[in-house]
Amino acid sequence: MALIKDLHPDIMAHLTLLAEKYGNRDEGYLKSLSRAWHKKEKTFMKQVKTHHMTIETEIAADEKRAFILLTFSGSILGAGPAGEDGSRQIIYAGIGQRKDIPEKLVEDNVKLKSQVKLDKEASFTGGSFKKSSPVYKIALMGSTPAQNQTRQLEDATRIMTKEFVSINNTVIPD
């Protein structure tokens, strides 16, 4: 069984803040939040496997393939394949603390400002979405046609969003 001690310190800090927000600082509730986080990570990794993505430690600013980020705060950010000018569509689901329908942003013509690295914020230009929370996991799509990458990205993001909201429903009070 996944334990609190197995979590990255930044994730644990986030979960501790959540526990304080909901007025429940006991160890039992932190364990519930920890189990929920591990379920989210498992869901992310299942989509990585299903869509034949690879886990990376960084993404170059000029990478053309689509990728999905999981942040320390539990948000999902999908970036579609880059066009000739480097612009791409992003799909952001800020699920972290919400258990209802998640805040979602879909935006076109967004470019990576710089490379994406683990433990750092991902930065963008060209749209209203400027940066993510620090990145916990990076999944890179394989070298398939752009339209396939877009479809896979949309599918994986939709499934993860639905699953993450369902997981939150089990641990976040009304």
C-alpha cells in the first residue's frame, strides 16, 4: 500500500495545505489524501501506457510532438503537436483542489517559452495561459501523425480529468 513517506516532499506539502484548508489535519485524513494522490499517479501512468507515451525528464522548447504534464498540485496539462510555427493547442485541467467539474482551459496558438523540466514551472507564450505549477511527470507522445497525437491527447486528458474528479470526490469534503 502507498504510504505518505513515498510521496515527493512537494506533493506532501500540497496535501498538507489541502488538509489545513479543509480543517482536517489528522494523520488519517493525510493518509486518505496520499492514497488519492497515488491513484491519480496510477491513472496518469495507465494513460501513458495506453497511448504508448514515454516518461521524460525534460522536453526541448522546439519539440514537435504532443506531451502531457502532471503537476505537483494534481493538474493536467496537455500540449498538442506543434505546427510549423511552433504553436500548439493546450488543454489545461486544474483539478487539484476541486471535486466538481474541473476548471478547464483549451487554447490555440500557444508556444513553449522554454524547455519543460521536472520540478520547474512550464512557461508558455501567445495565449492567456502563461505557466503551470511545477511539473511532476512528463509524458511524451510517440512519433505518430499529428492528428493521431491530437486525438490521443484529447482522449487521455478527458479520461484523466474524469478519473481525477472521481478520486477527489472520495476525499474532499462538500
